[in-house]
Amino acid sequence: MLFKYRNYSKTYTHKRIWLHYRDCVVNNCNAVKLVRKSSSQSLVVAVSCAKAPAPWNPSMGIRPGTCDHYECPTYNLAEAGYGYEIRVYDSAVWMSTAPIPAPSMTQATKTGFQRLFSYIQEDNKSKTKMNMTAPVITQATPGKSVLYMYTVSFYLPKKNQQNPPLADDLHVQPWKPTHVAVRQFGGYVTDDAAKKEAAALMASLKGTEWSVSIEKSKGKSPDYLVADYNPPFQTTDRVNEILVPFNM
């Protein structure tokens, strides 16, 4: 009986079957599949020599699909580590709400977004209409009468950043070029999910040069931002990010 090894469009003789089979065994590859062809006495050996996939890295640098349709902040990637990215964001201008007292981050984000959406729909002093951008970011800070206060911010389109339209209940928040530690996660943002992912981000940074810089500039428990890239009606392929800006 003639043995053949078939790898995609290539067929090899039996001498190579065992070489590739041996490599697969040594490298802990996927299983070898044997298929007998009914039209002949040949035995086709299909070998998958791809190594078993590594565990999923929670920060894979996925570009949110929203950024294909809306303008997003620009940055350079300094490092992609296991469970984190370090980005260097370019200077940018955000429009932010006053701190919102709310029982949850999700409620505060909804309230803040509604105000910011009306802002870009001409509800500003110059009656300027602006394009939608992504992401909307929310920052939680400890409050006095409530557990947390939340500030929600909208990334201004570049054409509006030089002279941002003003509004009485909103304030301009400029970003200088800054380092940001980032962790991506899917699904809908909840308070528990945000806290869990923020803790996981800090844990993944332990032992790196970045954790030293974060602790020096922000302390051991730094405030974090939650970036939401998707509209509420999008139920699949959602991308959110935990952001921790810091100084080098």
C-alpha cells in the first residue's frame, strides 16, 4: 500500500510522512487524520502540524470596528504584552461633563452620553454640528456624599479641536501626548466587569517597567477610564477598554 502525505495542495511520499508526523508529535501538534480513499488502495494522510494555539491574550490589539466608521484617537503602540498594551496617544481634545453622581457607572455613562450627543447635535453656544466619534470614555472618582462620581467624555473630531464649541455645563479636557496602559474586553460594560478588568490590567503589569512608572505618577491604585466603542444596540463583537494614563 502506498502512503501519501497531503498538506493543503502538496502531496508527499511516505518518507516525508514520518518526518512530518515525528515533528508533529515532538511539537505537540494537532492530531493526524487518516482517510482511506475508496477509489484506490492509497491511504491519504492529512497532517495538521500547526502547534496548539497559545492561551488567548486578553489584549490582542483588536481594532474596534467602530473606528472604521468614526474618527478615533490616534496613538503609537509601545508594547503589546500578555494582558495589556502600552500606547502613546497623540495630543487630543475631549469634551467632558461635570462629575455625575449616579448609583452605577452604566447609569452615569448613559446620562453623560445623552448630554454629549445633544452637544454634537448643535446644543452648544455656536450651534455647531459635529460628527460622531469613538470611544466615549467614563472616569470614576471617589465622591463625598456618594461612593463615586463619574465624568463622561467625548473625543472631539480633529477639525473641531483647534476651536472647540463651548457649552455652559461641559468643559474642554486637552490631552498632551501621554502613555496609557490598556486592556481590552468584550460584552457590555458593567461596574463589576470594569473593576475586574482594571484589577486584571494592573496584575498583568506587575514586574514590568511600566508598573513602576504608573505607581510613581498615579499611585498603587490609579484611577482608570472605561472606553466604550459601540452603540447600545450592537449586541455582538463589542470592544471595550480599560485605560490607565501615566507619565514616564
